[in-house]
Amino acid sequence: MADRKEFIVPLLPLRGLLVYPTMVLHLDVGRDKSVQALEKAMVEDHLIFLTTQKDVSLDEPGEDDIYKMGTLTKVKQMLKLPNGTIRVLVEGLNRAEIISVSDHETYFSAKVEVYEDSAEKEIEHQALMRTLLDYFEQYIKMSKKISAETFSATSDIEEPGRLADIIASHLPLKQKEKQEILETIDVRKRLSRVIEIINNEREVLNLEKKIGQRVKRSMERTQKEYYLREQMKAIQKELGDKEGKTGEIADLTEKIEKAGMPEHIQAAAFRELDRYEKVPASSAESAVIRNYIEWLAALPWSNSTKDDLDIHKAETILNSEHFGLEKVKERVLEYLAVQQLTNSLKGPILCLAGPPGVGKTSLAKSIATSMNRNFVRISLGGVRDESEIRGHRRTYVGAMPGRIIQGMRKAGTINPVFLLDEVDKMSSDFRGDPSSAMLEVLDPEQNHNFSDHYIEETYDLSKVMFIATANNLATIPGPLRDRMEIITISGYTEIEKLHIAKDHLLPRQLKDHGLKKAQLQIKDDAMLRIIRYYTREAGVRSLERQLASICRKTAKIIVSGEKKRVIISDGGVEDFLGKTIYHYGQAELEDQVGVATGLAYTTVGGDTLQIEVSLSPGKGKLVLTGKLGDVMKESAQAAFSYVRSKAAELNIETDFNEKYDIHIHVPEGAVPKDGPSAGITMATALISALTGRPIRREVGMTGEITLRGRVLPIGGLKEKSLSAHRAGLTKIICPKDNEKDIDDIPESVRNELEFVLVSHVDEVIQHALLEGESK
């Protein structure tokens, strides 16, 4: 056990420093009380007690701010420095513990109990000393921060406690750990604790070494990669500054390989990729090549959807989404049937021609749904640049593919249903004729090798089902029209409109306006009244607008709490839509002289028009009014000449052309009218005016006239028949050569109309004029 003695000595607190017994070191002292304590020690026996502050930030520590255990030291030397501080050389003597502290105002003194290590050497002490020295030697070798001379000097120490203190002073310990060793009085425990600490330090050094080696290897690898990368950049810079393209090229290579291109297209793509590698990144051509490669990789080359060839299912879908349109549905089902048998038929090219609002675009969507194909639509209305179809050549800034290739990329498959909307509204100017560029797209014999100016490589469009829509076939160039299978969609009959309104339009409007089916009911007679008196169109768009108006007013009624349910019958339509807009029924309320009902074809369907003839005394002047076109004026001249040549046979005064001025007028003079089909109508009205025989009010007529009175065929008989049916006519006089067109007219209309086929004006007069003169 250690021996104990008591001393009263000056006290000097240390900041962040600890002195072990037998240690000799220099201290710099600057605080007043510390300086006074040193001077007091120098005056007496040079002994001073050194202890460590718990908090190094305190300038004037108290008794509670210092550790109780410290070191009794002897001041060997004291030197005043120019800056006012004092440098002293001290030698640690023994461990000492504070018993009490006295404050002398200028300095502190402490009564301390001194502990001296036992001089006895036990066998266990020797074993611990050997272990400690062994560990210390290994630590020195691993640390390389302590010189070999230090180990030599330390190995000569024979006192166990001193050895533990000296070795502990050389270890990189925290302040608390150093204080812990200082407070360990028992030599054996002190040796064991230092061995434990040095052993931990060795393990830490081992880990640091391993980490260092790992970091070194990583750094070496990183440096090597960096060196190689820099070399590569230097080489690439010499070859054309391809810096930063390595990752992009790998990405583009993967895209090309996954695109499923034909071999020759893939070879072209890789050639462009090779060019891209060599072109400097700063060059404008670099972006052009990259964009081109990405377009090639994004196009569908082999990806396709599997056609659903179930005819019954397709028919059910088409019937559920569209009422009527039997001819179009039949053509789609025929295609599916042949595809099921052959599985190799080229995609058909259909052109749905008809007035606006008859469902051409929505029908194309339904066809795609019924066939389980992707649907893509492009609008050609107003396109006047040929490059819109074929694309721009890559030499131009901002070049890009044409709309066909863009549509195929959007579709994502090689066999979509591709809608070319408003194909009749393309025009041409100095930039080229887009309708001519469409010839290759819509030619089944050529479109398997379609060439886009931007893509350059051929692209197969043969599996695409093209559907074009048009309002007016007359504006489509002949060669383009010849490449398409024209399917005419005429206007709907009243019965068809009634079904469409009930099954499609009204449910959709109810949903859009947040109404339930039970909240609004429109009876059939009311729906027919809306169709007859508030719309006059071939399609159903105006009808849908009227139904939307009714839904809005119904919503207001229900929200305001007036009613919970609205039922509209025939008499209640005016309360919602106001006064009737159009007149419906007979074209004329009574048989009249000089007023004939003609049938006309317009881009929005058929229409009826009244042709009026009046006579007034004069000298045979023929006046034509009603904004008539040249062809219609010529028809009037031809009718007039025919009547003059046949005056005697028709019981007309042969000199009527010298006695009367004849005025032919077609009402609605603000609307342009033209066409040859009013020839027999004008002739009939002229004969009626000259003979005084009334014209049957239920008769409508159409046909071109010659000077010999022959009746020539006309177009648009179906649309004209539908307009006659809407106007309430019951008999239609038409050219005999148009007999083949009667089958295209819906059966419900055919059953209510009487068709009179004529080849000469004499037959027209027989069916159109009443016997006897009008009163």
C-alpha cells in the first residue's frame, strides 16, 4: 500500500494539462493568483500543488471547479517573459489529494494528503510491467509517433507505478482518462488500466491501418480511373472533342437494340451513331444526329397489337356506339372476316364522306375499339405545306418528321387505326401540294415503302388502317380520291335522329350537366318536335346543342327547388327553347302556279328550295335572281329555250317571249346556289306560269335538262331524298339513270316516298302539273 503524508502548499489550477509524478515539463503561467502562488512557493520550499480544471473556459476557478486529485511538484526554475507571463520548470513528485482549500485573496493554498507508491515488487507487478512494455513497443511500431529512444528510456524504469505513469503520459488520451489514471492509487490496478488502454489503442491503430489501406486502394483505383479518363478525354479531344458522350452512346445503343428495327434500318442507325461519336459535342450537327437517332429508336418497327377478330363482338360495339351507318359497319366487318381467313390483308384506306355532325370521327374511334387497335388522329385542315406530310430534310434548322411519322410514334404500334381528319381541307401554295404527298401514304401498293424526308429510310405503313374524313369530295384531287374507298355518310332521317338522341345524346348531356335520368324525361313527340322545328341539319350537332339547352334550364329548375322532376311533352318544348326556328311540313301549303319545289345537294346534306316564276307585260326579257351561279343560270337559259321550242305543243302562246318579261327567282337570295340539277324544276315552274296549271305541292324534283328536253342524271340523290322526307314531300321526280341510287336511301325513307323515274320533260309535266288552269 502507498504511504501517506500531509502538506500545506500553494495551489495552482491548470487548464487542459495534467502532470504525473516524476514528469518534468515547462508551464506558462499568466493568471495573477497563479503567479502569486508560484512566488509564494519560491519563497518557501519550492513545493506547489498542481491540479486540473474541470472546465478550461473558467478564468477564476473555485474549489468545486478543480479535481481533488493532483500532483505535488517542485519548482525547478522560473523565468519572466516579455509579455508578462511566467515560464516555470516543474518536476512531479507524488500524487496528492486536497483535504481543504484556503483563499489568501492573492493566491490559493491547499492542505493535501500525499500518496507515495509502495516500494515492494510483487511478481504480479513484474508480469504486468512486461505485458505493458510489450504492448507499448508494439504500439510505438504501429503509431510511429513515438521515437525508439523513448521506448529505450522507458524500458529501463524499474518502479511499476512510475512505468505506468510515464507510458500513460505518452498515450493520446482524453483529459478524463488521464485524470482516471492519476486517481488510481493502487499500482496493480493502475498497470492493468494502462494495459487495457494501450491495448484498445493498438486495436484502433489496427483499424486505422486497415481503413487507411482500404482508402489507399480506393484512392489508387480512383486515381487510376481518373488518370485513364483524362487520357481518354485527351484522346477524344484530339479525335474531335467527344467529351461526355460515353454515357449517351451507351444509352442510344441500348435504345437502338431494343427498337426491333429491320437489319438495314439498324445498320443505318449504328452508322449515324458512329458519326455522332466523332462529331464534336459543341457542333450543331451533334444535336441533329442525336435527335435523328432518337426518332429512329422511338418509332414502332415491329411492335403491334393483336387484332380482335371476333365479328360478333365488333358488331355489338359498333351498334352500341352508333345508330345506323350500316354501310360503314358492313365494310369493317368484311375486313375483319377476310383478316380472320388470311391474316395478311393490307390495311384498307377508307374515306368517310358526309356533312358535319354525322359521326365520322367518332365512328373511326369505335372502329379502333372494335378491332382492339390503338387510335391516332391528325387534322389536315388548313395544311398547305408538303413537308407537313413528308417531313423536313435534316439540313434545315429545326427539322422534324412529317405528321404521318409523328402519328406512328404516338400510336406506338405498326397497325393502328390512323384517322386523317378533314382531308378535303388541305390546300397548296408555293411550299408544295400536301395532297400530292398524301398519294404515297394512301396507296396500298406504295405505302409499304413510305419515305419521309427526315427519316430518309423507308417505313412500312401497309398494316395501318387509314380512315379519312371529308365534307366535300369535290375539293379532293382526283388522283387522291381514286386511292381511297369512298363511303358516303348522308344525313340521318328523323327516326334515326330520334334513336340517336334517346340512346346517345340525351344520356351524355344528362351526365355532363349532373342530372339523373329520372330528373329529366323528354317524350318522343317532344323529341320529334325539337328535331323538326328547332334543327335543320344532316347531322346531330345542333340537336345536341338544343338538348344541352334543355338540360341547363332543367338544372336551374331543380336547383332552385321549383320541381324535382321535369317531363317535357310536345306542347312544353316552346317553354324551354322558345318559338320554333324552322317550318316543317309541306313545302307549300297549297298547289300554286309558277312555284316548283326543287331538291338541292349541299355540303351539310340535302335541302329543298322553291323556284318561283312570274310573268309581267314586256318584251321577253329574262331576269334571274337569287344569287345563282353560272351553271344554274345556264340551266335557266336552257329551260327557257326548251319552252320556246315546245310552246305550241305545250299550249303556250308562241309569241310569249315578245309579250312578257319573265322573272325567275330562287328565295334566300343571300345564299349562293349553283348546280345543274335545277333544270327540270325551272322548266316545270316556267311551263306552269305560262300555262296557268298549278304544280302539285307534294312533289319535289331534281334533274338536268337539255335543249331537247331530255333529263340527265344528277348526284346526291340520297341527301336530296332525305331533305324531301324532312320537308314532308311524298313524291320525288328524278332521272331514270339514277335508279341505281335509290337502294342507298334508308328503307324507312323509301317506304314513305314515291320515286318517279323520268327521262324527258314531258313525263315531268305529266306527274308535276295538275290539269286545268288555276282560278
